[in-house]
Amino acid sequence: MQDFGDILHNQVLLVAIAACLIAQALKIAVDLAKNGKLNIRALVETGGMPSAHSAFVTALAAGVGQTLGWASPEFAIAVVFAAIVMYDAAGVRQAAGKQARVLNQIIDEFFEGDHQLSEARLKELLGHTPFQVIAGSVLGVAISWFAEWAY
């Protein structure tokens, strides 16, 4: 049980989680500025500005680099992991969102007639734009650097 308690003292992990939570919270402010209304659901939705995924993995990678060294194998692993996550967020998941948008349009047009299929809509906002990923990455690194400076 002591090993589990050690997790709660892992500064790199805690800072990465904080970066993710801060990015998710910022989505509420960005959504409020963009749409003029408070959307608490932005806390748990995927997609949006900034990318919490990017903030999470870049804060993790920066924390590993700061703690174990920029030439460490652990930092290399964290950077590769971050690159894969950010590519997925901006590439694969973004494409899936575009496909969902087209399928929803097809369903809308199909249901203009009298058909007996489900009208369930697909979630369209799955991924991030490259700008959202970059913003999340900058946020993650900044939070990691700030945390290192503050301690």
C-alpha cells in the first residue's frame, strides 16, 4: 500500500495532471468567450481549445526532462509518447470528427423521407485543430516550467 502512496508524491505526474485539468478548465473560458454562454460540459468533452491531451503529455515530457535529464532514455520515451498522442489528437481523431459530420448530414437528408432507422447522431467534435494542439503543448510546457521554478 505504501507504493500507492508514493504515486501521490510524484511531482512529475501531479504537474502533468494539473496541466490537463487546467487545460480542461480553460475550455470553459474559451467557450464562454466564443459563444457568450457558460458551458460546464466543456470540462468533460473531447476536442476544443486548448488540447488537454497535448498539455498533459507535454507537461509530462518536460517534467521528465527536468527531473531525469534531457538526454535520458525516459525523456526520449516521453517525447515519442507525446508526439504520438498529439498526432492522434490533430490527425486521426480530427478526421473521425469530419467523417461524423458527413455521416450526420447523410442521416439528416435520409430522414427527410419516411424511413425506419435510428436517428442517433454521431459526436462530431472528437479531435483538435493543429492550433489547439500547439496551444495545449505550449500550456503544458509552461505549467511544467512554472512548477519547476516554484519548487
